[in-house]
Amino acid sequence: MADATYVARYEEMNYTPVGTVSAGDLIWNSDDTLLGIAKNDIAAGVEGTLSAQGKYDIVKEATTITFAVGADVYWDTTNGEATSVPTTKYIGKCVETAAVATDTTVLVQIGQLSSASPELFIEQDITLADMTDNAGTATGYVDLTATIPAKCQITGWTCNTTTAWTGDVSAAVTLGIAGATDAYSSVITGSCFTAIFVGSQPKDGVTTIGTAAVTIRVTVTSNADFTSITAGASTIRVYYINRGA
């Protein structure tokens, strides 16, 4: 007998609700690890179809909540709307266009890792033009736009340099926070002087899970003065585990 037999594509899944379901309803399984969105109205006890992948405009409150592209989007069961505050009901990531405070919806790509899955990540492209020079020092920095949500544990990061950070005789990248710029870098000699892929785990002991979101600071260190750097572009990805479920 074959190890596996094809049944259907993953983009859709069959679902028989106990109660009536309306088109556009968000449906999770019992442990909140799998999300489907109703394609049409489904009567109680009748098999229907849920979408497991795709881009959806998800309703949000229109006064304070914002989402950067790449930010995680969760479901606030109490208020029936998308939220940036981690809950057990992970929807997906904001894509294409950031959602500002006054927007009534956020565009979300579903079908990605759920909050109960091992790792999530934020990702951002950075260039020399994005950096702030620490005047008189060998370092420059940029704070990533997307933050690590509260109650999450950072597990590591990668830096894929596509344009070498040249102009001096060396350049290295570290990740941390303001005031502790290498906190998430057990390896502090990760070169970005050439087009190369590097990464690191956090330093030993840096495992605190805070109650507030964390802004990641990327620092590039040259050999002499940071103003000697004339070019540079990298993609930064930071991995984390949601411990707030």
C-alpha cells in the first residue's frame, strides 16, 4: 500500500459546523492551531468549504491599532476584530500595505505558521540609507519597524547581505536593543563586509519574556568610523516563539 494517497489541495478543507456559519467567518480547530475562513454560508450539520490559504481583509478597530507589513495579526475574540496583541488565535501576517490606526481592515495572508507553531519571524530589508550614524564611533544602527510581540521569546536571527557593507576594511552586524545592541548576538563577529549569509542565537541568559513588545536594533560596526561605509544592503530576519498562549 502506498505511504500516502492524494486527497485534495491544501488551499481548501471540508468542514461541517455544529451551528450556522456565515461567509467570511473565521473558524479555528479545537486547539487553535489551524484556521479556515468560510467561503460561503454553511448550515448547521451540512458540509461546507473553508479556505486555508489566501489574502483576506480582516476587520479591525479604527482608532489605535496599526500593523506594519510583516507584522503578526491575531484575533480578539471579545471584540470580534483583528489585534496586534498576541492571543491563541493567530490569523497570519499583514501583507502588501501597512494598516494605519484609522483603517477598518488589515490585509492578511493566512495559511502561515500559527501562534502555537514552533517559530514565527519578522523580516525587513535594510540599506545604508536607513542607518543612523553614532557620530564619532565605528557604529551605525537602525530599529526594525515590526516589533517582537509581548510574551514572546527571541530564538535567533539571520542576516542575508546582498550588497556588501564596504568602504572600510571590515564590517560586522549585531542585533539587540537600544542600550544593549548585541543582546541577541552570541556571535558578535558576523561579517557583512561581503555578500554573505550569517546569523546568531541570543547571548546566554537573554531569555526574558517581557510584557511589552520589543524593538530590535540592528547595528553595523566598521573598523574605524561608520561614515567610511559607502554601500550596504541586507535582509534581516528575527525568529521568535509565542509564549503568551
